[in-house]
Amino acid sequence: MTASSVRPVSEREARQVAEAAREQVWHKPSFAKELFLGRFRLDLIHPHPAPAPDDVRRGEAFLAKLREFCETRIDPARIERDAQIPDETIQGLKEIGALGMKIDTKYGGMGLTQVYYNKALALAGSVSPAIGALLSAHQSIGVPQPVKLFGTQDQKDRFLPRCARTDISAFLLTEPDVGSDPARLATTAVPDGDDYILDGVKLWTTNGVVADLLVVMARVPKSDGHKGGISAFIVETAAEGVTVENRNAFMGLRGIENGVTRFHRVRVPAANRIGPEGAGLKIALTTLNTGRLSLPAMCAGAGKWSLKIAREWSAAREQWGKPIARHEAVGAKISFIAATTFALEAVIDLASQMADEDRNDIRIEAALAKLYGSEMAWLMTDELVQIRGGRGFETAASLAARGERAVPAEQMLRDMRINRIFEGSTEIMHLLIAREAVDAHLSVAGDLIDPDKSLSDKGRAAAKAGGFYARWLPGLVTGPGHLPRAYAEFAPPGHRDLSPHLRYVERSARKLARSTFYAMSRWQGRMETKQSFLSRIVDIGAELFAMSAACVRAEMLRSRGDHGAEAYQLADVFCRQARIRADELFGRLWTNTDDLDRKVVSGVLSGSYEWLEAGILDPSGEGPWIADATPGPSTRDNVHRPVH
């Protein structure tokens, strides 16, 4: 079976598979869910949740150990130059327990909280983003997390001690012709007695080149005694029939061990299946609910580094008689980096602490953190390169060769770019969050716009929707955001007044909900095709969430006597910048070029504008757009490189 002959799947089928995999019940409150419904539940995040003293003690102790290791035993220039993390560095990470940061102590791990796990990733990622990716892929989406959440006791006893100290893991979902549309998954796991026979090819297997253990998503055929469906399996990379056929190379993260893995008649014990048959996608999505927090943590770390370099460089570099930081054009960039770094740390710390407390459902908050963090980190590192000028475009090695400080700004820009694609691209994150944001509407009115529902079903849905909207819509008219003294606790004497920003968030949340309702009324069943509109809705929600987190963090720091005045100032400027962005997005909800864009796209695809491509040469090589993924034995050398 070639990549081009993968079973065709209609858009409706694909959506049904994705819908079946998502968690459809809300057992706990969600700040972000309420925000999209027009309800600003500040009580869910304020006062800012705090970690337990013992968690802080253990977390800080490990951070100190990790900091010393990063300072003395990691050579980031060597990783970039050789495009590989040295074996001795990986062994050292194993020795200090970095592979088991999130694994319970009873299985040999460090048992860190989500907060301190993220702080550790930000620290390690600031030295080498490739190391951050290695540790994150292993623990956030690799074997430890799904086994912790869904594994049997036997699986925990067998695999978690290995993952805590010696074995690297990877997560394998993507295929050459299957990305964010798992309905077309081609890898199969055919039952054979007490085993499954695994066949297929997986692409972009982060950690896959050095991994000892793999979480593999494969389709089980439906048969007698087998429910079938996409299922999750733990696979030993050393098993017969597993071949790592290629180590991929990228524009950034040059030390990442990412490859192509082929499975040919690989025998996997049924005892290695995680959860029941057909639960694979649900396991993957649930794992990502908190696993997504690792990436924005490293994005916040990149912001901190960008701020440090911008501060030091712009104070040292003079133009026209004064440091470049004193020129408004550069100063505005520095202000953006400082304010946004504060907000990103606020978002990730708040979401992580909420994950640790487990009182709230944070599936939307984690997705927003990933979306917002990856987009903002890219902008901040891009601005840093601009502030550095020609030196920002020059490599650290070249700078050092001619006697200047080896600042890897261009490398950071390249390394950050993948974050807008990793673990759900920005476009997919928009759709995922939008689906959750309109969940309440679809739960009461979905049958009204479902073409497959009968008239009687639609009648019942209309009655149900009428009751819901009769209660919900009046609450969107007015609220605390219109009261001049609302949120007065965020206006302490001697500090910037943050209460107007929270009132703006409250008003804007109601406006956002009204806009969503109007759009659903206008487009009904076509709402799901209005991806540009939905993306703007989500981006507004992300700005409102970040503003809320920034204000709550500033108040927490003030109450602790920890840089309170400075925190209030940073929160204030961030909120002012975010309000400008949100207001622009609100305007673009209804004033945009979406319809014209679709017409241009049709023209491009039909060849109407091919004349515009004249006058250039295409340096691309020959070959298919998508590699052949026909199941069968490998014809290539195995480049698997376990580190022991």
C-alpha cells in the first residue's frame, strides 16, 4: 500500500473520528471554557494557587542539581556544531534523574510537580532546545505519561522504573501521509493469539532514533472478539522487525533525534497494549492535555533569554550618541519582549499549578498556553534578531571567530520555529480550541444543524436550545466590567491600577460569546468551515486568558513582597498591548478578506495564476511529495542508536 493509496476518508468521517476521541464530559470547572461562554470566573484562578512546601523543597533541590549540570556538563555549541547531543551528556542526564522528573518516586523517579517539571524544561531548554525536546518528548508524550494515566499496574511496574533512569521513550503517531487527521492512520496491529502483529511506517519520531521504548498508535481491524480501532501499544525498539530507517535533519533543533521508523511483522504482546482497543486517540489527546504545557514552558524560557540578551546588548551598543535601547524604535521591541515574557510565565505557571491541584479541567488552558506560547516566542526571538541587527543573523561560531561574544540569536530563532508545528500546529490548535469553546452550544443545538438528524430530533433540539439560550443570553448584556470599582483589589496604593484591564476582560468575554452566538446563528452547519473566523475567536480568548494570568500573577507577587511594583508595571504594559491586539481581532471578525481569499485560493489551485510564477527556477530535487509507505521489510540500514 503506497502513501497515495491510503484508504480515502471523507471530511465527515475524519471529524467523527476526532470527535469520538475527545473528552466529551466536563467533570470539573474550567476558567477558559467559562471565558468563551462569556463568564469571567476570576474566582477559579484568584488568589493564585500555590504549591505545597514539600513540592517546593524537592523541586528547588532538583533545579539546583540540574543548573549545575547544565553549566558544567553541557556544551551547546558542540550540540549545534555536531547536530547531536553527545552520549555522555545523555548519560549524565540519566544519572541526575532528569529522565524521571515526572515519574513517581515509588518507581524510581523524582516525582516533581508539573510546575517544577516545566521550570526544569525551561532551564535545560535555555541551554540547548534540543535537550529540552529530548526530555519533553520522553516524559510529556512518551511512555511515562500514558502509562501513568491509563496503564495497568503491571505496565507501571515493568516500564516506569526503566523510563525513570535508563530508557528513553518516544511517541509515534504521525505517518508519511497522516498528520493531524488520524482517521487515515495506516499502521496496523493485527491480533494473533496473545500478540499483535504490527506493520507500518511512522514519520517524525522525536527521540525515535535513540529510544528504547515506543508508544505506537496503530489500527486494530475489527474481528470476532476484537472491538478494533486505533489503539496504543508499548513497543521495544530492539524488537525484531523494527528499523529506524532515517535520522531526519531540520532547520533548527539540530541535535534532535527524530527519524523514520518502519515496523515489519513486529510481534507485540497484548499485555503491552495501553487501555482497551479503540482508545488510542483518546489516550493520546488526554496525555496531551497536560503534556502540552512543556512546550510553552520552554517558550517562556526563550523569552527570558531573549530579554537578557536584548537588555545587555542594547545597553552596550550605541548609535547617534546614545544606547540603542533609548531609541524608541528599539525600545518598543524591548518592552514587548519584557511584557510578553512576564505574561508567558504567568500563563504557564498558572496552568501548571492548576494541573497539580487537579481541581479544574485545564484542557483548554493547556491548549491556549501551547498556542499562545509558541506564537509569542517566535515573535520575541524574531525581534531579538532585529535588535541585534547583522549580528543577529550571524552565527555564534562566526561571532566568536572574529572576537565577539558568541550569541546564538539566529539559532534560537530557528529552534523556536518548530514550536508552531510541534504537538499540534497553530492551525490545528485553533480548531481544537474552537471545538471546545463552542461545545456548550453544540451540546444543546448540535442536532439543529446536523443534516443526518430527523425532524423530531431537530424539534427536541430546538426546545432544548430555547431553554438554554433564554437563560444564557441575558447574562451577556451587562456585568462587573461596567462597574467602575469592580476588581478594586487589583488597584493597591502605590502600584499601577490593573482593575481596568480585568474589567476589559470581563466585558470582552461577553462580547466574544455574543460574537460566537451570532456566527452560529448566521452560518449554522457551515460554522465549522469558517476556520479564519474561529481562529480569531480563539486568538481573542488567548489574549484574554493571558491578561487574566498576568494580573493574577502580579497580585500574587505583590502580596508576597516579591518585585510587586515591577510585576504590576509589566502586567499593565502587557495588558495594554494585548488589548490593542484583541480589539484588532474583534474588528477582523466581521471586516476581513476571507471570502476573497477563498476565491484566490481556487484560482491558484486551478492554475489561473501560474503566469505569476514565471521568471524563477525551482532548486527543489526530484521525487514524490509524500514518501512511499508501503508495508514490508526494510531495505535500509538500521540507524537506531541506543545510548547505554
